[in-house]
Amino acid sequence: MAGGGSRGRTVVWGAAALMLLPLLATLVTDEVKWDVADLAIFGAILAAACGIFELAASIKIWPYRIST
């Protein structure tokens, strides 16, 4: 992949982008009722998960290397 990325990183960050749909749904419809705290907690969990993935990718942990 160009730029030295991996397919795994593309999948993880693509999934992270798709998980921003609750924010869009909150803005567009009244059926989804997330407040600022819900979005902040969700964002923190998402950032932590992606950060852990990036950390594992940067230190080349062998299970990560096997999966990519």
C-alpha cells in the first residue's frame, strides 16, 4: 500500500469513521437522542481503541504482524 500503511490500518480507521454515524444521526433525526456526554464517551472509547491499535502497529507486536 502506498505511504507505508497496511490494510489493517485502513480497515480500523475506516471503521472508526463509520462509527461517527451516531453523531450524524443525532444531528439529522430526533429518533437518535445522544447528548454531549454520550458522544464524548463514545469518542474516548473510539480514540483509545484506535490508539492501542496504532501502538501495537508501531512496536510490531508479533500477533499484530501475523494478522496483517
